[in-house]
Amino acid sequence: MLLRIKVERCDLIRRKELDGVRARTEEKAKVLAAEAAERTARAKDVERELHVEREWRTSLQESSISNAERISQLRQENDQLKQISEKYVTLQEEYYALKEICSEQERTLEELGVQLSAAKLATVELREAADNAQWQSQQDGGGTAWADDRQVTHCKGCNREFNITRRKHHCRNCGNIFCKSCSDNTMSLTDNSKQVRVCDECYVLLVGRYSVML
């Protein structure tokens, strides 16, 4: 139980961190897109201005001083565009780095999910093993043959082979081992006793027996 709580808490923290990383990534991506659009628009403006400047130099040679000042201004703007371009590259690198972090966080969450599932399965198996041991101890000397879990590989009812998803369940009445589908019944075997798992065949038998008694 403590392991599950710790894993779920860790999972929640990691998800919050991942959400934060995603939010920052999306925000930076928006800024990046806006700067890229501004850079493109500015580049078009500069291109138009350069075209106008070339026409001025062709038709107005006497305004060389004014043109020189304009060229200086355009160079400054070009430097600014270079800085924006460099910042764009930096932001792009940060974006891909954050994207990789997100991918790593997702892989970590998947691994934690697998570990959590394994822990839950182990807890269920331990609980069932303890229950089986207690029941078997109660049945010792009572005449009920308790099937050996290590020797049984197929369901007594449907004869399907047991595996990771098709787990073993003891019938508390006959002691044989069945899959969940063939033993998905509960009954009280004695007066005032708790409901326990029984196989389909024993369930029908016990229902008929109790009906006759009533």
C-alpha cells in the first residue's frame, strides 16, 4: 500500500512537472513563431527598402550623403535581424531540448506505470497466496483435496492454459484450480461464514443443495 501511494505521488509530481515543461515549451514556441513572423516581415521590408535605395542611387547620385546614412541605418537593421536570427536558432535549440525532456518524462511515466502495475499484481498475488495458505490450513484433515498450485497449468473448467493475464484461482469447495471466468462465483460454505470463491460446477451443486434444504 505504501509503495502504491509513493508511486502515485511520484507519478503526480512528475505529471505536474511535465505539464509545467509543456506549458513553458508551448509559450516559447509561441514567442518563437511570433519572432519568426516578425523577422520575415522585417526582411521583406528591408528588401523593399534596398530596392528603393538602389533606385535612389540610380536617379539621385547627388544625394549620396543621404544614401550613405540610409545604408548605415539599413546595416544596423540588418545587424538587428542577424541578432533576431541568432535568437531564433537559440530558441529553436531550447525548444527541441525541452521536447526531448518531455519525451524522457513520458518514458519515465510509462516505466512508473509498468512498475505500479507490477506492484499491484504482486500485492494481489501475495494477498491471494496468504488467503490460499489460510484456507488450505483450515482444510487440512477436513477431507478436501487442495490442488497444488505448482503442478496445475490448465484451468480445470475450460482447460485453457494459465498465463500472466489468465491467473489461477482455487475453488474453496472442491479445492481445484480454475481461471477467473470458471470460478467467478461466491457462496458461504457454512452458516455465518464469509462469501468465498467457488467454481461453476460447485456453485450449481451448492445452490441445488441449499434449495433442497430450504
